[in-house]
Amino acid sequence: MSQPETTPAPTRLNRLKLYYEKNERKVAVWSFVGGFLFDIVTLDRIDSWFTIGQQVVYIVVIGIALMQMFFQEGRPERDVAGMGSIKRAYFEYRNAIVHFILGSLLSLYTLFFFKSSSLFVSFGFMAILVALLVVNESELFKKLGLSFKFALLSICILSFSASVVPVFIGSIGMLVFLAAMLVGCIPLAVINRRIRIHAPERTQQARRQILLPFGCVLVLFLTLYLFRLIPPVPLSIQHIGVYHGVERQGDSFVLSHERPFWRFWDNGDQKFLAQPGDKVYAFFRIFSPARFADQVLMRWYWKDGGGKWRLQDSIPINIVGGRALGFRGYGMKANYQPGAWKLQVETTDEREIGRVYFDLETVPAAPRTFETEVE
């Protein structure tokens, strides 16, 4: 009597492949999120050669993968059975790889933007990233397929240019930003030219799936810059506070304040009690890359009775880069009035790097003891 045939139990690898085939979209999203978390852990200085090289490699890998998808579109699916193990794994998990690297790059630029501006602008970019995750899974944009992936790649390329070109030029501003956008156009121009030469029958497809998404993203970047919503990378504020005194001693700054210990969330005297003869000092520390030399503006605003911020003073300060702990600078104001104040550090093209709010109250002369901290 013959024994019935039994199907061998699937191996762990086969079970993993089966799960991936059934949940490819879900795996792609988690790969996107995984790339985001991976970059939070591994984030280095914006001018690090390793970080710059990593971005170049990531962008090239995504570009190659998307171009293979582009030329494969409309053709029969590749038979991966006869491929080598590495090549077969690449084609089977290519979508997840692309989403992981996109998540890593977008998280990198979101963190750079987050560090380079106030919370209002930074959370705007965080909202854009979350919107990309949601839109990527919506039924409407599923139909766009490759076009949306090329749009994400375009965001990465232009973000890379916007953050790296100022590092090499050593300054920021409108002309530098426009130069960065021009540099960002080069990879897409090269891709389009190669398609026109080697596959002219796909020229219309390239315009629809590659050039149109890139053009939309480029217009978006220029619009955001026009409304000063592009953070001033590579600059980033590391510390900003209000003090009763700032004194330079050798290579250090001694900051004097009378903040009570329980207001640990304040930077200096954000509740400023001004006795006769007091001056208001603002101290800041800004990260800027090596060989960087530019100017920032320290702007003092006072809120009038109508609730509007009125510019009271604007002080230009030259900064230079390279110091690991950031460039340190300070300003002082002797003429003031009671009320709500805001101090902003901005670039010369009026893009905000950081701000601090404080309430100023005039009080009669009385004995007091200052605490000090060293920067």
C-alpha cells in the first residue's frame, strides 16, 4: 500500500517571501518608516563627507531602480527563476528597497530642516512628510505609480542640492538657492537626454512620468522659498536665550541670569525683571559648516497694544563656521519698554533660524543674586 505524498513544510525564508507577496504595500510603508527611524539614529553633521556620500549613493540607487521600472513598464514581467540569488532578491524586493531608501533620505532632509528653523516652519515640513506617507497609500495616487515615486526622488534631489550647495559655496541667499536648484536639475536633464537618444519612443512617457513630477516639485520649492518657508540649511540654531549679562572670558562666554531653578524649560531670563540701568542681552549659538562665512540678523520685536509685533532693532552679526559646538554671538539692548518681546535670528534674506520669547517687567532697584552658566 503506497503512502500518501506529503508537502514539505515551508521554510522560514519561503514564509517570509509569501508574506511579502501578500502584503507588499504594507511592507513598503514600513520600509519607508524604517528608513526614517534609521536616519534619526545615524544622523551626522550636514557637512560630513560620509553623510554627503551616503546621500549620493542613495539617490543613485533609487534612480537606477526607478529607471529599470520605467523601461520595464508595459513589458512582460521578468522571470526571476533563472536569476542568481542576489539578482533575484533585488527584483523581488526592489519596491521595498526603494521605499526604505526614500524614507531614509526624506527623514534626513526633514531633520535638517527641523534643526534649521523655528517650530512653525519645521513642523510644516514634518507635515509634508506625513502627507507623503498618507498620499502614497491613497487610491488616487496608487494609479500614478511610477510618477509619484519620481516625484519623491525629485524632492530628495532638490533637498540634497539645497543643503549641500551652500556648504561648498560657503554662504546662503537667493542666488545660492537658485544655483542649488539649477544643480538639482542636472540629473534629470541627463536622464531625459539619455532616454531621447537611446529610447526615443519613450520620450512622451518620460515627460509624463519623470519631467512633469520634477517640474511640479521644482515649482513647489521655488514657491516655498518665495514665502520664506524653506529653512536656511545648512545653518541651525543650537541655543538662544535672554540674559542679564554676557561676558567673554578667554574662549568662553559667561551668561548671568536670575531664573529660578524650577523654570528649567526657559533659556535664561525669559521672565525678565529689569531694574534701573539694566540691559537686555541675547546670546545665541549657531551651527555652520566649516569654511562657511556669512551674516545673520538679530531682530528685536515688541508687541504693541493691538497685538502686533513691531520691529524695534535689527543688528547684523558676521558668523564663521567650523567650530564643533557652533558659532557664538550676542547682542544687547539698552532702550526698551515693558511688555511681550520676541527675538529672532534671521538670514539676510529674512529666513528665520530661531527665536525666543520673553516678557519684560520693570521693577524698582533691590538686592539680587545672579546665577551663571558658561558657554
